[in-house]
Amino acid sequence: MSKPSPWMLDAGLKPEPIFEIREVHYSKDDEIQAWTETAIAPYGSSLEELKADTELMVRAFDKPVLDLDELEKKIAAKSSESLEHLYEQKTKQTLKQRTDKEPQT
């Protein structure tokens, strides 16, 4: 499996698809965690750095196009599941603490 690219093409679900390059941040498990809010442009403090940055972006064309609308839904669903799990754990912990504090008869 190839290493994820820090760049992606976004085909947002607008009336007409608009393709742009975004910087993407991945977890240690190669899961997308975040991306830039707006499209990015190559840059560098030298011509060589600019070329290198551009070459990294060109590699995005060899990767699947990512749909930001779908990614946002997926991340929201995961967050919701995580919050539900956390709430369940906290509720169990609170109930256990209350039970432990009740006087023995």
C-alpha cells in the first residue's frame, strides 16, 4: 500500500464539481484527520523548494479524488460514536461510584 499523499483533489458537491488541491493530515493509521479549509498553492523560499512543492502536489493526480462532503459526514459519524461511547463509560463510572458510596445494610 502506498503512503498517503499530503495533498488531495477535492470534488466538492457543488452545483458543478470544482476541483482543487488541499493539504491533508493523516493519523498514524493513515486515516484522514484534517484538511485545509481552502485550496492551496505551491510555495517555497527558493526555486528548488517551489519545484519540490509543486511535484508533491502533482502526485495528488495519481490518488483517488476525495469528496470533502462525504469525509465530513464520516468524521461526524465517528465523533458521534466516540461521544456516545464516552457518555456510556462516564455513566457506568458514575453509577458505580454512587453504588460504592451507598451504606451497607
